[in-house]
Amino acid sequence: MLKVLVCVSGGGTNLQAIIDGVRQGSILDTELVRVISNNKNAYALERAKQAGIPAVCVSPKDYEDREAFNEAFLQAVEEASPDLIVLAGFLVVLPAQLIKRYENRIINIHPSLIPSFCGTGYYGLKVHEGVLARGVKVTGATVHFVDEGTDTGPIIMQKAVEVREDDTPEVLQRRVMEEAEWILLPWCINLIAGGKVTVSDGKVHISE
């Protein structure tokens, strides 16, 4: 049984996709053991509560410095003893110690086709604003392992989404969620739970 901890900052639509996947059986052999948010008002915490998943808020605002926050965050993770940490719209830089300890056991969903429109400054709606400003015809979402860089870890899976002439950032954001993010993230968790994902030489290999 894969024990999964989900970190989320906002509404938690990707969290809901994971909850639904476990409940409906599209994600097998997986237990959601904890949800952590940095935002006490995040609706994701309510989603966790409704699903019976232990949830906690660990916010940098509640600590005197980053070191104290990192220590508290690390403790909140360790208490749950997860096999996999999923960043589902988590807008906090992870402690380096955590990334090292959970190497190739932390995944993130990013709302573009990495390496386009990713890295520092590209998060949330800003990604889709960048896509429309550049005039690209195809965008999408990427699930990747997390390393010390920003959106630089090994790519697990990507899914393309058409960009339309009349798109606004908000409309495009919604389509990327519906057509890519909510499909990709549960799919990748299920593959990992099934032991089908390995990393070597910085690249991901998926077995049948």
C-alpha cells in the first residue's frame, strides 16, 4: 500500500482528483495519509476533512524564521511516514533536507509542457498568461519528480492541451486542469503505486 501525503496551497482541485481516484479505484493500492497546507483558509483542508484524511496547516507566517518553519514542516511530513509526497499546487519552497531525504519520492504537477513556461515566477495563472502572451498553439501539464531546482526534476508524464484563439488565462487554466492535470496526476500516482516508475541517469522509465 502506497502511503501518500499531499501538499496544497489553495482550492485543492488536484487533491480532489486524487481523492476521487482512490475512491473510484483508478488509483490502486494507495492510502492518503495526510494533507498539509501552508494556508489555513485553503479549501483543500475542507476537502481533506470531508474525505476523512488527517490535515494540518503549517504556514511560514507562524514561525519566526525560515529555519523554524522548515523544521516544523519536516516534522509534519515525518509524522505521516509517507512513501510518496505529492505537490498539488503547493506554493512553498521545500526544505533542501526534505528533498534529499525523499529523493525520487516527491512529485509535482505543473500546468505547462516543461521546459516551457516553468521555473521561477511561473505558477498559477501566471503560467497561462505567459502561454497566451507568447502565442503558442499547444500547452498542457507535466508531472515530474522534484529536485533542488524549480521544475527541473525528471519528467514522468506530459499531456498536451489545445490553446484557442478566444482563450483568457482563466479559461485556459480550467481547460488544462480538466483535460490534463486531473487525469495525469492520478494516473502517475497509480503507476508509482504499481511499482512501474523508475529513475536512472536523470530520466524516468515506465514499465508495462
